[in-house]
Amino acid sequence: MERAKKMDPDMARMLSETGYSDKAIRFLEDMPGLGILENADHVTDLVGPCGDSMKLSLDIDGGIIRDARIQVLGCPGAVASGCALVTLAKGRSMDEARKLTLEDLYAEVEKLPEKKIHCARLALKTLHKAVDEYAQKQSNKGELK
């Protein structure tokens, strides 16, 4: 995947001055995990109370999240949180992913403006919803046997 071009220095400075960490700004520059995962094993979406929306797709093999992608329609806080979430989720078991906390996500993104913490909550809730739905789908398959 080609690395995104460098963010405009004025934009990066503005984000920094409003409370985004250097790591959060790098997530916005590079946008790892942003996009669509073709042939995903599970896809879920969620709209936050502010109107931001996230659509998470997961590639799951043997209960492990092998790959993930997220689509985000929202502010820089939502994009940085979504990209950080994908980074955290990859390689984890579904149980481990379900146990991720806001503190875990916040540690990954390092710092967001106080007014953007709801963006991290939305990202985390989107992952938890996906894990719960996938578990329910697997449980239903077991009932059909």
C-alpha cells in the first residue's frame, strides 16, 4: 500500500494545537486500515450521537481477527480513533477484542481533544458490536446443526 502524502504542516499544527497527539496526527496522515475489506467474514456499522458513522469489516480465521478495515464518515477524531482501533484489533482473538477498553484505545491514539473522546467511544462500540454480532451468528449456526 502506498504511503499517504504528508499532511499540510499548517493542518498538522492546527490539530496539534487543538489537542491531537503526534501519534493521532500520524493516524490521520497514514490512515492505516481505512477502507473496505473484500469478502469480510463480518461487517457492522454504527452511527454515533454526533452523527459520525463507522463501518467495520473483519476477516476472522479460527476466532482470530486476521484483518480489519474501517470506513469513517466523520471528523478527524473519528478517523484517528477508527484507524487506531483497527491497529489494536488485528491479530487479537474475538474474546480479546471484546475486552478492549476505552483506555486501551486511548493509549493507542495517545491523545485526542477532550471534546473528541466520544469518537474513541464510537470506534470501540463499533468493534464490540461486531464481535457480539459475529458471536451470535456463530451461535445460531451451531443451533442449526
